[in-house]
Amino acid sequence: GVRRGSDVAKALALGARAVMVGRAYLWGLGANGQAGVENVLDILRNGLDSAVLGMGKASIHDLTPEDLVIPDGFELALGQPSDRP
């Protein structure tokens, strides 16, 4: 799931065109209403900006799968059977 801005950066680097933030906005809503939701979104955005800049990129549009360190055997192509139980 997406919990941090760096999770958003990883998804975008792997080719996502959109990322759903799940329950995070609900936590903000429950804690402080609209201001809480805005705070959660600000935190995610700042985390995304930090992750992108930390990778030496100027924009999310510059992210590619080569920017990520993916351990051997961790990738799984959609539509192909897994050898994992």
C-alpha cells in the first residue's frame, strides 16, 4: 500500500499513471476534518518531492524503473504464473 511519498515515487517510476492513497486521507479527516486531509496530502506531496529530488531527478516525469533497486526474483510480470506458494 501507499503510505509515504516515496511509495508514490516508486509506483510512478514503475509506470503508474495514478496512485490511490488509501486510508491516509481518512486518518486526516478523523483527526482534524478538512484541515487534516489537507495536511495528509501536504505530507505525501512533500515526501514525493523529497524522494524525487533524492534520486537526482527534476520531475516525476523523469522517473524510470532504472531509478529503483529491485532485488533479484522480486519482480513479477502480470499474467504470468508465480513460482511462489
